[in-house]
Amino acid sequence: MYVEVKVRHDVGCDPGYFFTWNNVMAGPSWAATHVGNTIRIWMLEVDGTRFFVVAETSQDANAELKHEIQQIVGSIRFA
């Protein structure tokens, strides 16, 4: 399944607004989102476990970067 969310209004998207996990020091963190950003989410089920791949681009992202993200997601393989 694929979902794409476009941030259209400044709603103070602090950590936890979209996500429920705690911020882990030195780990991946979504510090904020900004108006114009696009969040892309790919949701899969792998052997009964839900797996999410999430990418965010700013409004300045060009077609080449968006294509590169799609290639990265398309290259993921499960053994």
C-alpha cells in the first residue's frame, strides 16, 4: 500500500504529530515538517510483520530526487 501526504498548513508538526515512537538519541528522528513538504509512506507485510518505508521531500525536491527515492524503495529485497 502507498500513501502520500502533502503538508499544506503549518500545524506545528513537532515529533509525535505523525508518529508515536519516542525520539531516540542518535537515531532517526523526524524533528519537524514544513509547509510544502511531501511525506511518502510504503506499507508492506513481511511474514506477518508490518514494515514501513517513509521518505520526506521538501517543495524544492526535483524530479531526479523523487525518482531516486522510488529506485531505493524498489531495490529493497527480503530474503
